[in-house]
Amino acid sequence: MAGMYSHLAKGFSEAAQDDAMAVNRRRLNSCSQHFFDSPKKVNGVAAALLRCVMCDGWMPLEWADQYARGFMHANGDPEVVLPGFTR
Ligand SMILES: [Zn+2]
């Protein structure tokens, strides 16, 4: 799994990256409901990773988008978890 994000942690050992992923997973799993602040733009392009304000876990923008879509499919308002969500 670490390899997928190795570009984010250059200079860190694979074990350290695995530890970081495990910590992130625990944070995400412990969260009762994620809230991703509006996607940040860097030079006009949406950031690739979003951080949850509640648990401090992060995930790729595409995952957060699908989380919001799932929230909507469960009759929630996707804007509650991801402001600016595009239906
Ligand atoms: Zn969260």
C-alpha cells in the first residue's frame, strides 16, 4: 500500500510509510462523520488529497467525492460532508 503514496513521503522508509498509512487508517476509521473542507486549489487545480477536519485523516479527492456520493445515496446532503460537491 505504501508504494501507492510513495511520492508523498520521499526519503521515508517503506516501514515509516506503512506506519503513516496505519495511523491515517485508524484516524479515518475512528471518525463518526468526515467533514472535508472545500477542496483546496493549487494554481487553479483541485488538490489531490483532502484532510478531514474532524479526524485529521486524509484521502484522495476521488475517495472523498465518493464518500460524499455515498452520503447522498443514503439520503444525506453531500454538502454536509464535502462543501462544493458536484452531483
Ligand atoms: Zn473524519
